[in-house]
Amino acid sequence: MRERGTPDQWSAAKASQLGQPSGFPSPPLSPGTPAVARSGASGVSESEAPAAELANVSPPADEESQPAKISRMLLAWVLNPPPRLKRLYSSWQFWAAVATLTTGGMGFLAVGLLLKLPAMPNCPSMFWPTASASVRLYCAQLAANKQTVKDLLEAIALVRSLPDDHPLREEINRQTEEWSEDILKLADRSFHAGKMDEAMATAKKIPSDVAAYSIVKQRIERWQKIWSKAEGIYRASEEELRNSNWVQAFRVAARLQTVGNAYWQSTKFDELSNIIQASREDSDKLAQARSLTRRGGESNLEQALKIVQSLDAKSYIYQAGQKFIPEIGRKMLQLAESRVEQQQLDKAIELARKIPAEAKMQAEVEDFVNLTQALSIAKEGNSASVEAAIAQAQKISSDRPLYQKAQDLVKFWQRELEDIARLEKARQLAGLGTVNDLTAAISQAQLVPANNPRAVEAKTEINRWQSQIQTMEDRPFLERAEQLAAIGDETSLQAAVYEVSKIAKGRSLYQEAQNKMGQWIGQIQRLQDQPYLDQARELARAGNLADAIAMAQQIQPGRALSIDAQASISEWSGQMRAQQSWQEANRLATQGTPEALLAAIRQAQLVPRSSGLRAEVQEAINQWSYQLLSMAQDRAAYDLQGAMNIAAQIPSGTSAYSDARAQLQNWQNTLNSAQNPESQSAAPSQEQVSGSEQQNTQ
């Protein structure tokens, strides 16, 4: 702990000699340090007393200096000497010695009095209303050095009452701020020790008129935020722990390491880690049981039930296992209910009877069995069996858990009896087959409410009878349209389309009408667009590809002939590009230079192999390749290197390519045999020839 300008060399023994309690240390005062009289009654500080008074302070009776004691003993010995020494009194030497000793003793006594420290203030017994500012500050420093909340607050209280214009106010304010910060540090220490309430209470004790008070609220809010976050993490980990999510529980707990509180980062984290580890070891059986339960199936559920029932009653997860048994029982009952839905009524009853008493579902299981038996009876579907099922369900008394469900089934079957009668009457009416009879049958079937047992059956019959009526009503439209479309001209087809459009969406013949309409609209579009396509093809055959494309483009996308038109346009566009490439190749070839012939070959190779011009183009390519080879051979007579460069560029796939390769090899051998380094370096290497060949191929 840092010192606050107060020395600590003053020992408890010395303090005791000055009349102060040993537990309240009082450091020695350096020159200029304030001091008050031991009684403290006058309240006059040493800084306020004359300087001369400091030198005249008498030592206490119980603190006689050593020189004074010696002088007093010598004086007594001289005044009351032993008999043997009385004769010495008459000797002048004796009196000289006495004078010398007396003078020396008084000197020692004077020096001792001058060096004697003045008494320090006794802070615990100080009368503060009369105490000076320096005494208050001194005692406040002593209290603050104890570094407890109580003493720091006492230190602040000692100096707060001094006026703002006091000469020591600057020092007092500085010390007050330091002591307030120390209180905050002590509060923060309590916070990190896990004593949140104590930390907040400590921080709130800081006086509101000191600068440090401005951060108290922020500090408390930060503590509360950290504490709340840590508690949330702890609860979240516990929740994962209760759900047996051990890995996730530890991951959540690990977040305590970063909350910013030593208590949560160490003590609570270790505590939670131990709980997680122990729980994980004890949860293997329960985890296996849960896994089997998730898989479902009668055998897995029965095995899971045996595992849970085998858990030790003292186990940490025993209660979790007991709580899990109802879930297993519920799964078994759900499986039994699903078997009821699958009409496996006997197996459903057998499985329900295996649910243990620990599941606390005995009454529900018993009622389930009774109701399942009633369902088995009602399964026959006639009036007699339904009445028997009602009688079976009514055996469940009103105090049973599934009484209400039984009553719902009774009401269900009672409504079913009514539905059976209505449907029988409706079917009799529909059997006559006329529109009026079918309409009457629908009206009768509609008396079956939507939530009644036979509502689905009634709805199915109603839909069937409505479809029959719609077919009888709409068939004439479709037949008339087919008769019109058979004529085949555009006007008749338009009339047929209009006729079938009278069949509304959702009616029984609507889809058939739409299919017919699509066919007839396609026929109309072909009649309208076929002349454009025929004319375009005629133009293409005449070689007028641009006009052919323009004519075919008048057929809009989405129409019946649009696919054919687009295919023809693509074909004719390719032919135009091939012609353009062939024309450009011929134009280049007429220049007659090696570069022009190479460019002509490359341009001619753009003509697709599927083009009708390909045979003519290939013949020209071969001819131009031989022209290049001939030019290379002519140049070899005076420029072998230039000849080799021309031959190396003849593309592969041309007729002259093989001859050019052979000629290049001969010229290369000629260069090698010349034994001329300069000629060898000037000749193209095999890599250069290959590179030129690759470039020409591209």
C-alpha cells in the first residue's frame, strides 16, 4: 500500500511512551509537522504555537532522560555520602570533581530536553470540534492507511467539513480522491470475491461530492451486467445439464472464463465443471435409453424402459430417469394409438398394457383399452355395430381421465348413425341418374356437417355427383366445338376456341376443353405463320439468306412455328458466316504473299465442316498450303532460314503439311552439317518449329 506522506517508523513502544494506544500508530514529526497538546483540549496546533514553545516542552514524569537520572543520583550521593566519604568533603579536589560532574550533568539534561520530540496527537481521543486542519489531515491519513472501507470513510469524513477556502483544501481534495478510489478498489475486490451485494453497498458509500462518485454508477452497472451475464451463462449451462447436453453444457460453462469476474471465472466455473463431469459419467445409461426411445418401435421402447428402471435410486440422474419414464410411457401409448390408426387394434391393446405404473398413466391406459375395444366393435360400419360401440364407450365412468374422450366418441358415433341414414337416402336419389335427381342427392348429402364422422365420405359422393352434373351440362359445348374445328379453316377454328372457352375453370370438363383449345390455337397459328416460313425457305434456297432471315423473324416467339423458324434462322445465319469467311479467305489469297496465304488458310478453316462449302474450301486450303511450300523451296536457294520459317508455319491438316515437315528436317540436317556455330544458332530449333506449328494450328 502506498504511503500518504506519513512516515511509519514510529514504533508502538514509543507511542506508548507518549501516552497513545499502541494500535493507533503515530509517526515522529519532522520539523514543521503539525502537533497538538496531549490533552487536545485547547485544539492549538504546533504550527499555531510560537516556535519557542517547542523547545520548552517538558518531558513527562515517566520519561526522565538518562542524563537527568545520572545527575539526580550523583546529587543524592553527594548530599548523603557514606561515612567513609564524609572526610572527602573537606578536600578541595572533591569539590572540584563535584562541580565538574554537576556541570556536565546539567549539560546532558539540557541537550536531552532540546532533542526531546514533542508529543503526538492522540487521534482516538481527539476532540474534533477544536482540532486544527493539519491534525484532521494527519489523523485522516492514519485512518486511511488501514485500508478498510470503514477507516477510509472516516478519513474522508474528518476532512470534508473544512471550508473550501482553507489553505490545505488542495491537499485535502487530492487525498479525498485517492481515498475514494481506494474504496472503489476495495469494492471491486469484493466484486471479484463473489460478494456482489457487498461491492455495491461499498461503492454507494462514496460521498456524492467527490470526483470518484461520478464513476460509481458506471462501475455498479458494469458489475451488474457482468454478474447478470455470468448468472445467465450458469443457468444456461444448468439447463443444458438438465437436458443431458453435456458437451453443450461445458461449452456454455467455458464462457464463464471471459465474463471478467474472478469468482465466476474460477470458483463457479470449477464447481460447474465438476457437476458436468459427474453428471456425464452417470448419464450413460439414460443416454442409451433416450437413444432407444428416439428410435421408436416396441422393442426399443421396452428396452429403454428396463434401462431406466435399473438406475440406482441414489444416482444423480435417478430423478431425471424417473421423469423420463412418463415420456417412454407416452411414446408407447402413441405407438399404440398409431396402431389404432393402422387398424391394428389387438396389437394396440397389447402394447398399452405394457406401460408401467411409474408412468402414472394407469387410468388413461385402462380407458384406452376400453375405447380401443369399442373401436374394434364399430369397425364393421353398420348401424348395429356402431350402436354396440356406443354402449361399450358408455361404460367408462365420469371420474375416469378419458371420460371426456369417451363421450366425444359416443357423440361421434351418434352423429355417424345420422350420417349413415342421410347417405343411404342420397344414394337412392342419385341412382335415378337425372340432373334433378343428382341435385337432390347432393342436397341430401350436404346435410352431413363438415365435422361429422362421415363428412369425408359425403364430400366424396357430392364431388362425384357434381362432376356428373357438370359433364352432362358442358358436354354439348365440347361436342359443338369439335364439330366446328373439323372444318379446319381459321374461322371455324376460332369459333371452336370460343365455344370451349364457355367451360369455366374448375368444372369437370375444363382440362379436356383446355387441351382441345391449345390444339386449335396451334392450328390457327400455323395457318397464319406458315406462309412466312415457306417464303423464307424459298428465299434461302435462292441464296438470299439475309431476306430469308428477316422473313422468318416475323414469326413471334411462343407461337406454334416459332421453334421451326428459329432453327431455320440459326442455320441460315451459319451459312452466311461461312460465306463471309470463304469470301474473306479468297480475298486474302489473291495477295499471294506467304503471310496472306497463311491468313487465308486460317480464315477458310472457320467455315464449319457441316457447310455445303466445306469441300470447296478444303480443296483451296490444300492448294494454298502447297503454294506456301513452293515459296519456301524457292526461297531456300538464297535464304534458308526464311524458307524454314515459311515451311514451319504450314498448318497441320493440310495436304502439304507432311512434305513441309520432311523438307524442314532436310534443311535442319544441312545446317547441322555446316559446323558453323553462327549458322547453327541462326537456324530454328525443334522447339521453335513446334511452337510455330502450334501457333498455326490455333
